[in-house]
Amino acid sequence: MYKSINFAVVLLVALIAFSCEKKSDTVIDPSYDSPVILSVTKSVDTVSTTSANPVISFDLNAVVSENGGSAISSVNCTLIDPLSNNLGTFSLNYVQDLGNGKKYAKTITAGSVSCLLVGNYTVQVVAKNEAGLFSAQVNSPLYVKNTANVAPVVISTTLPDSVVRPVSGSLDLTISINVTDADGNCDLKEVYFNAYRPSGFIIPGLPIPMTYISNNEWRFTNPVGASTADSSYGYFKYHFFATDRSNVTSVGVWDSIKFVRP
């Protein structure tokens, strides 16, 4: 009898609570639809320019669908250089309605580039609607070419005339060179050298990259250890090169160091 009464009381309380709930037709968590970029087209895939007048310019078109959401409020393009620097964000202009969406267009012009970087750029396009929702970002590649590219030049080297090998342990040897590029230092991709023993054989594991310091100086430091082998003494020759981002290599410059016994 006790169990039956207890169940009836619980059922009655549940029915009262259900009947007291406020009914509402309001959607508590409505879903919003983001815009969709249907296509992105450029007037060119390669832009030809020069370091003397480094202007990157092309026509850009995008077709955007509201995708059942609110009206499109903006379509923007951001131009990213090969080193991931932002060269600017540009607002595309509405052109016309199409059957599947709306067309936006803009002539993108990035001028006053401090130093022209050739290579692969990225055109990033994003649309936004009036509800504040963004489309997925569309990335389109753009190659920038320097039509008047000039090879870099190794203008000087700084090496000791001779090095006395230590009796034991090691000492640090630093060599440096100065390199210039008429297209700007940002156009330098790598500076390196090959080294040759007095016998004329190239040292394995080459070429050896050098590190940029400042004011056109590139440097390399390596320990010189003790050695009794005859091949460790005499004139070691070094052949220096610089390569730019258009894969044009400078004329090689030779220098040498005489390693002598303690």
C-alpha cells in the first residue's frame, strides 16, 4: 500500500510540473548560414614587375552566395608575400547579381613595396554578411617575377691570412664576406661557400651556409681542432657564392687561409 501511494504522489507532482511549464514557439538556438565564396578569378597568374618600380597589380573577381543567410556586407582580399608579410587588405566592390550569387571585383594594386620579393604570393579572399558571419577563406596563388633581375655580388671577403692550429683543444675561426644585391637585400636567398683542402679535394658536406649579420655582412664560425695529419696543414681555399630569389647566382669569389703547425 505504501509503495502504491508513493508512486501516485510522484506521478501527480510530475503532471503538475508539466502543466505549469511555459509554452513558447520561440527558437532558443536558431541556426545562421554563413556566406559561401563560389569562385575567385584573377586577370593574371604571374605579375611581372621590377625592383626599380615594384608595383604588384592585377584584377580580381569573386562570386559570393548568401547561402540562405543575411545580405553580404563585405568581400575583402589580403595580399601575402612569400615571407608571410601582409601587403594590405582591399575591399572588393559589388558589380552585379548573377544566377548563383553576387559578383564582386577590384583592381588590386600594391605599390611602394620597400623591397621587391619575387616568388609565390597568396591572395586571400573572405566574405562577411550582415549577421557578422564569415565565409571560409579562399587562397589563390600569385607568382611575382622581376623582369630586370640583377645577380648579387660578393664585394669583399674577410679571412685571416694564416691560422696556427692549437696543440690541444680547439679555437674558433670566423670568416665573413660582404654581399650586395641591386634588387635589395631582401632578394638574397642564400650565401654559402665551398672549401678545398691543400690537396685540392673538396671538403665533404658542402656547400656551407653563412648567416646574415648586418650591413651586408654574412658570417660563418667553426672550431679549428688540433691535428697531426699533413693534410690539415697548408693553404685551404674557399669559394664564396650568393644566390637570389630568382635563383640567379653571383660570380664566385676565391680566398684562402694557410694553416700552420704550432
